[in-house]
Amino acid sequence: MRRLEPFPNLVTMFFTRAAEKGDAPFLWRKLDGRWQPLSWRVVAEQVSALAKALRRIGLNPGDRVMLVSENRPEWCIADLAIMAAGCVTVPTYTTNTERDHAHILENSGARAVIVSTDKLARTLLPAMLRSSHAAALIGIEPLRFAQSGSVDFHDWHALIAAETPDVAATAAAATFGREDLACIIYTSGTGGAPRGVCQHHGSILHNVAGCTAIIADDFGWDDEVFLSFLPLSHAYEHSGGQHFPIGLGGQIYYAEGLDKLAANIEE
């Protein structure tokens, strides 16, 4: 029975699967009423380009990068690119208040933020302007703000388009180990201020390997399909709804929202 390889880090696991799967579909979203895929090859190229762009705008290995987004293909691409650049992902809830954002920015020492929409940025930007460290804001969708204070605005698509992806080089540069920090997952703050939990590459890989063994023994291991709907800023979905499918070489469909979850499950 096939078992998960002993990968040194999450980035290597992804690029290994991308090389195996090539043009097979990987990440799916619904556009204009139709499910449309991004292939493993396309995602790998975007991860490589974004990782290069993050380094170009001044981020260094070990820097924290905050990620504020609903579940969507760009969430996965951003997370992998942040790690591929040697940085640490700091996912946060889209429901966070300005006060929550300000606390997490200061507590994590995040130097940059990736945000999905203009609406989410409106709660985030005031916190960034008070931050001691955050200097770059990357908008996945266009941000309708004038340049503000010391925060540099960047467009996601422009950053990726400006780089020539080199998947092999990006994969080879992922030399960090299982003991290195992958992400800082913050609690929802229901018991006080959100608290950051450090998760290393090895801890997530250990969980992925354990789940993979169960799938292999009980169900086989053949083109698994996942529907992602729990917040990816939560440790459970981050491991079980993203890195576990990557380990299996599976496909991830991003739900349109809780109001359409039953229909998405049926589809």
C-alpha cells in the first residue's frame, strides 16, 4: 500500500505532487455558474512567481506575512508562496475587527499582508497604519485606496506577471526542515485577545501522514476530491482541507458559501 513520503517541508510536498500531476486539475472555483479549474502546473508556476515577487519587494526568510481572505484558490497559492519564499504565514479570520488585526499584526511582527478584497482591506488598513512592522499590502482583487502613509500597495496579478516562474529553482530553494516554522495560527479570541499557535512543517506533515495512512488502508488512494468550506484560517481546515489534499494529490473545490453548501456537496 502506498504511503506518504517523508517530506522535509510542506513546500517540497506540494512541488513533488505538482510535478507528478502536471496538467491535471487541482484547485476549482465557480465562475459564471460553472466550476473552473487551475491545474497543478499553473498553480506551481504562480507559487514560484509570487515567491519571487515577495522576495523582490523586500521580504526575507523568517518574515511573517499575514493572510486575510475567504477560502479561494489564491489562499492556497499565497500560503505556499509565502513558505516558498522562506517566510511564515499568519492566517487570520475574515470576521476579525480592526482591533483584532492590530493585535495580530503587532504580536506576530508581520511585515506584509495579503488581503483578498477591498471590503476586507477597509478594516485591515487602519490597523496596518498603526503597526510597527507592516509595510506592504497586497490586494488579490483591486484595492480602491489612495496610497496611505508608510504602507506600499501592490496588485497580486501585477506582482505575479512581473516575474518569470522557475518552478525547479523555487522547489530546490525550499531547504528548510520539519522543525522550521510554517505558520502562526491565531485563536478566534473568544476567551480574550487572539493567541498565536506556532505550527512547524513537521507537525502538519505528521498529521497529513496519519490521515493518508487511513485513506490508503480503508478507501484506497485514487484521485480524492475535497470541498473546502471551513475557514482556512483555522488549524483544522488548514491541515485537513489544504495540505492533506495536497499530500494525496487530490482536488480541492472551494465552496461558494455556507448558503450554497448543500448544492455544492451535491455537485
